[in-house]
Amino acid sequence: METEHLTPDQLDRAVELLRRGGLVAIPTETVYGLAADGTNPAAAARIFEAKGRPQDNPLILHLLSVDWLPRCCGEIPPAARTLAGRFWPGSLTLVLPKGNHVPDVVTGGLDTVAVRCPDHPVARALIEAAGVPLAAPSANRSGRPSPTTAAHVLEDMAGRIDAVLDGGSCTVGVESTILDLTVSPPRLLRPGGVPLEELRAVIGAVAVDDAVLRPMAAGERPRAPGMQYRHYAPKAPVTVVRGAPDAAAAYIEARLSPSAGVIVFDEWAARFAGYATQTIGSVEDDREQARRIFDALRAFDHTPVTEIWAMCPAGDGLGLAVSNRLSKAAGFHIVDGEEEP
Ligand code: TXA
Ligand code: MG
């Protein structure tokens, strides 16, 4: 299969492919998604095949607006409308009771469904023209860093999908925040583009699922099935170094082998001159770090580095999402840079 590279003025072609049960990678504000008609079980099934994704890992349905909720959900709790009013369109995914019409393949057999309204003009125009919820996971091969450009999508998916709709670079850069509203208190299943602090400011108590902060033990099942898999992994093994940035940089410097790569905040880049480095923005700028983290992880795959050391943001704001993606890329191989060498 040849993958078509479509520009936003070729929306009609993208809609035609979706109507035929095809797979089209689409830009969203978070990361690129691999879209199929969410009402067509055969099309949704092709997503799992193209990504090499386990069947029990459910997909997010992408809606045009909160008015579409009754098309996919059973009971809609008041908090869902409050949160949608505040954060949609945007990087917040809500887990709600599943409606009867949603194909089981989309929800991996669960009785809940994940939904969000993306905040990207191309994604919104496509959903509107298609007239159906679009099922879309991130458009990477399963286990790989999520794609934030059309080129990233093609790196993983060329020849496996019908088309990529090129909308440029994603402005948020990490996936949506996932909030489960079917439990009390609501539970954060994945940190993402909407910070936890903002959710708490709107609805009060929000619990944080264990899978956000630590690896799952054998046999343990997180509420977001996707959180159990090693994810976001570049080819070389990653070690995350936590703690004050000066201490973390010193810790890494003391251990660098000539073939190592480093993920570093801008302020400390000069210290690693001569090594393969990827900068992710200022230590103060969590938005920039989010925009650049997946590109940094992917970039090392084009170099001969044999190991990767990563400085890591503190866990507030978007830093919680960046730190979570780095920790998962490292398989939770995390050390404390403030510990004595
Ligand atoms: O920003 C995003 O959310 C992107 C863009 C394309 O919208 N999509 C995305 O999809 O990240 P994906 O499939 O890569 O991640 C979805 C996560 C998985 O961890 C999955 O297990 C979880 O959402 N999920 C989906 N439905 C769920 C449900 N009913 N209950 C709990 N977790 C669910
Ligand atoms: Mg994904």
C-alpha cells in the first residue's frame, strides 16, 4: 500500500478514504492520530493491525463538540459537561460509561469509552465532514514515541496506512490528559496537555492512578490499559536523572561514555558540547519541553548513540506529563541526581 501525503486542502480525499473504511493519520494539537470511522468495527480493527497494537488497548473517540456525547456515551455525569465547557475543544480525554452503539473493538470490550474534542482546525474540519466520531490512537507503531509531525508518522507507518493529512507540527506535543469520570473521586489515568492542577481547580479532588507514577507489576492491570506497556521508547536504553538540574547535570557528566546521548534543558546544553545532545527548551518552560520531548526521543534513532541520559522536569504543570513520558521511555529506570555518586 502506498501512503498518500495529503495537504489540508485535500480534505475531501481524506473523507473518502475514511468512508471506505481506510486509515488516515491526522494532525491534532497534541500528537498525530491514526483515524478511522469510529462507527465501523472493521475500520477500527485495521488500526490495531497497522500499529501492532494489543487488542485490549482501547481507542479514543474524537468528537466535534459536547453535543456529540450522547452518540457514544451512556449516562453523562454533570462533571463531564463542566469539564467539557472549560477544556473542549482541547487536550482532555474523558472516560465515561459506554453507549450501546460504540463497537466493542473500539473500547477493547470495556463498558467505558474515552472521548475528546481535538483543538485543531484540520482535525475539526475532517470530523465535521466525515460526520462520525473518529477513533484515533497516536499514529506511531505500538511502543514507539508518539508522532508530532507528518514525517514522524511516515517513519513508523509508511506503507501501512492509506494517507497522512499534513497539518504541520503539533502545538502541545504530548497526548491528552485522561480523566476517568466513572469512579469517585475522578481519577487521572494519564497526565497530558491539560495540567492536573487545572482539573482540580475546576472539579476539586482528583486521584492519581498508580500507573502514572510507577511501573506495573506482573499481572497488575491499570485502568488505562495502555499504561501497562513499555512505551515511547527510542532504540537505545534511557536513564532518567531526577533532582535539581545542576546536580542532575553533574551526575550525568560524571558517567557519560563517548557513545552516550543526553536530553538536556537549554541552560545546561553547553556542558555537554561534543556529545550527541537533544535540547528540550528552558528548565522554566514546560510548554516548550512538552512540544519537543517526542522529537528528542526519536532523534537519537538517527544517531549511533548506545545509551541516553535524560534530565527530567519537576512534576508540576506540563512537567508531570513530560516526566511521565521520559520515565516510560526509560522503563522507569530512574536515578536521583542528588545522591552521592
Ligand atoms: O492526545 C491524544 O489523546 C491522542 C490524540 C491522537 O488524540 N491519542 C492518544 O491515543 O494518545 P492512544 O491510543 O495513543 O492513547 C489512549 C490511551 C491508552 O492508554 C488507552 O489504554 C486509554 O487511552 N484508554 C482508551 N479508552 C479507555 C477507556 N475506556 N478506559 C481507560 N483507558 C482508556
Ligand atoms: Mg499512544
